[in-house]
Amino acid sequence: METGVLHTHHLIVVVYILFIALNFIIVLLKRRNALLAIKARTRIIRIGWEVLLLGTGIFLMLKSPLGLADYILVKWITMSLGIVFFILGMKKMNALWMTLSLVMFIYTYLLGSTRNILLKPEEMRVHEAYLTETDEALQGKAIYEIACARCHGEDGKSNYRKAKKLAETSLNDDAKATFIKMGKGIMPSYSYMKDEEIQVLLKYLNQLKENSTR
Ligand code: HEC
């Protein structure tokens, strides 16, 4: 269910950004009549589209074990700004507002795919966490929170997007390591992870399991 909604949300977002880009070009070309015609013809469908965009976004946020994580909060803010700037740009036929709107939406899109306010890729953040944290427990926790918690939950008890409850798994370390390297179905493969990173991660997974049975 969540995966279907996620793909739908993604498609809605891409089409919406293309729509804004189209209006942006028309504003740049100063085609006032074309802009008014598009505005009038697409009004109802645009509002319906926005409701779908927000509806799927809210659904995913409520289902996600991360809830209103920092990057999701920022996503809401920049998306809202994007809509406000878009409305202003359309009203005034102003290229600056339209540019700002497009920048906001593209940033929001990239936030969604990197899940990081500075738009740093996950791989880079995992390697950095391994290098900067001082002991194994902290390294494992940091890597888990960057790469795994969004599906498995911070406590390893979530089954968002059909993830297995890691706090209850009966797999041994070798089987888990294979799972992490290879992935399966919705679970991504983490072939970028170095062996030493996987080792601290496995220790943390065992810690999660111990915490839950205590
Ligand atoms: C996009 C969601 C997602 C992310 C992110 C994710 N997983 Fe998974 N994980 C899944 C799903 C779905 C399954 C079940 C796959 C199956 O059996 O078909 C799973 C299964 C597993 C299993 C096997 C559990 C069992 O008992 O069979 C392990 C171990 C695991 N994940 C570890 C991790 C680790 C460690 C990370 C982070 C590096 C991670 N996962 C990130 C979705 C995810």
C-alpha cells in the first residue's frame, strides 16, 4: 500500500513540477494571453492535483516511522513557499517569483530523494558517520538512522513498506549481511557499504533486538 502511494506521489510531483516549468517558460516569453488561457482551463484540474499531492504526502508522513522528521518539515515549508511564489508569479506575470517557485520545488524534490537538508547523498553521509563517530555503538546507530530507520523504524519494529521487524528477526549475522549487501524486493541493496560499516551495523541490529526483548 505505502509503496503504491509513494510511486503515485512521485508521479504527481514530477507532473506538477513540469506544469510549473511550462508556466515559467510562458511567463519568460511574456505571453499573457496564453498564460490566462492555461490558467482558466487548468484551474479545476490543478486544484485536484494539489489536493492529491498534499493527500498522498500526508498519508506517507503518517505511515512513515520517521513521521515529521526534520527534512520532511523543511519539505512542507519549501513546498508551501513554492506554491505561494507560483501564485504570485502567475498573478503578476513576474519571472522572479516564478524562478523562486521553481527553485523551491526542485529543492523540495531533491530533499525527497536525498532525505537530507544539505542534499548530501546517503552514501556520503554513511561513510562520514563511520569516520566521525568515535565508538562502534555510535557508528552503528548513526548508519542505521541514516539508511535503515526510514523503513524499519528507529526501534527496528516498523514494517513500513512491508519491511521486516528487525528487532524480532531470527536471521543470523551472515544472513543479515547478505540481505544488506544484496537487498530484496523493496529493500534496497547497500553495495556501497564497506565491510567494516556493515560490521558495526550488525552489532547495532543485535543491540536493537536485545533492547526489545529486555
Ligand atoms: C525502503 C525500505 C527499506 C529500507 C530503507 C531498508 N529495508 Fe530492510 N527490509 C525491507 C523490506 C521490504 C524487507 C523484507 C524483504 C523481503 O523479505 O522480501 C526487509 C528485510 C530486511 C532484513 C531481513 C529480515 C528478516 O527477518 O527476513 C534485514 C536484515 C534488513 N532488512 C536490514 C536492513 C538494514 C540493515 C537496512 C539499512 C542499511 C535496511 N534493511 C533498509 C525494507 C527496507
